[in-house]
Amino acid sequence: METQVPLGRPLSSSGLSHGSSSNLVLDSHGDENTLEYRIKASDKSGSKPISLWHDVTLVHVDPATDRPTPYLNFVCEIPKFSRKKYEIATDEVGNFIKQDEKKGVLREFKKGDIFFNYGCLPRTWEDPTFVHPDAEGCRGDNDPVDVCEIGSRIVGTGEIRPTKVLGILCMIDEGEADWKVVTIDADDKWAPFLNDIDDVEKLLPGTLSAIREWFRTYKIPDGKPPNVFGLDEKFMDKHYALEIIKECNHAWKELITGEKERKLEQCDPVVRGLVRKLSKSNLVDLAIDDDEAPAF
């Protein structure tokens, strides 16, 4: 019989939200290039573990003023010009970063190095019980929302950066909707000039098509077919992207409060298993000041 985690059980005892990286430190544990290797975040004292998925706010907070900014936090998993497939371990307590593996073998992009910083938005979740009307009938992929950050700096694994949302691409990955949000670091030299997806096409021509072709072909060296895309393969604008992000932030709240698990009776057994596996590792209390959907 499956053990149910009590609703509201905290992930950690800190109960704190982190709006930026100013009070966080990253440490590696275990030997690199092994299945045990983890990159762990904690507060500056090193005494309180921090989940990069749950304890970092979606909206970036200026550490100097402690006020929300117009930017969203981006958690980098895979730095640009690298290929090791690091990811937040969504089904492990603490959600540390690990290198993905398949059948005990650590995974890298066989296609080669990725050319943008790749990671996710904290406090988002692509709900596997939800089929977005624009997603070709496919459900969410059960992960935080992916981010392609196109700035010039190399962002390290586990680093948190404030970014401007520019647009979004709907990839269909093996029958699942896998949204890719395009952002740029708020401190990048191009950031003042890029405010929506059309600006990227105009000022950095070829960038969007290169991102799409990367995702179309990166699994071919593994013997898999090319990926396909919804919405006629178009990158949608900032407004559309923010609506998707809001939906996924709401889904995240349902996941961690246990509300989603209470609604699973009508779902097929595979989906129920996916959600319950996450719920058992991630059921947490919401921070008092984060009970409303973020305002963009």
C-alpha cells in the first residue's frame, strides 16, 4: 500500500523564500562524473538546504531594496557551450541538481555543446494531467518550465539570474508538451533592446531558428526521430509566454499543497503515478507572502 505524505509537511524547516541568489551558496557533493554527484544550494550559513525548485521565488526580488522587479528568476542547469545533461532532481527531497542518467549511464547531449544557457523557472510545473489547447493534444511533461537564456555570459550550473521573458516555443517531446521560454539576462548588453520576441528576430537574426533546430535534432544521435512543435512551429510573444508561465505557477501551487493529488481519481494510472511520485518528495508549505499568483 502506498504511503501518503501528510498535507502541508515542509520540505525543510527554513520556511523562507529566496528572491535572488544573494543569500545562497552552492556546494558540490560526491565525485563529479558519478551517479552520486549533486550540486546543492543552502543559505549562507550552510545550515539550511534550499530547493532551487520550491524555495526560490518565480519573480526576482532586488536584494538591495527587497522589492519585486520586472524580471523572473532563471535557475541554470546546463551552461552554454557545455553538454552534460544536468537537471534539478524533481523527485528527490531537496531537489538538488544531478546529471541525468539512463540505465545507470550518465547522459550528455550527443549532438554536442548547447549554445545557450538552459534551465528552468522555479515554482512552475507542467502538469501531466492538463492538455493545453495549443499543445496538439499533449499533456504537460511533469517538469518545471524550461528556459533558453540567450545572453552572452556563461551562467554556471545552479546559478540564479534575473531574466527578461521574450517569448515561448511549444515543443512536442515524445507525446508531451515541453514549453521552452526564451529569456535574456537582465544585465546583458542586449537586454535594453530586447522586449519581445520580434526584437530577437530583428536584432539577433537566426537566433530563434537555431534554437528551434537544436531542439528538433538533438535526439537524432540517440537514434530517435526529430522532435516536432505546436503552433505551426512559431515562437509566441511575451504576453503569450507569461500566460503559460502563470498557468504553470498555479499548477505548481496545486502540486505542493496536495490539491493536485486530491484531484487524481479521474486520471489514468500512469499520470497518477507521476504526480504521486513528485508529491511524496515535494509536499511543502507555501510561504505566507507567496499565496497569490505573481503579477507581471
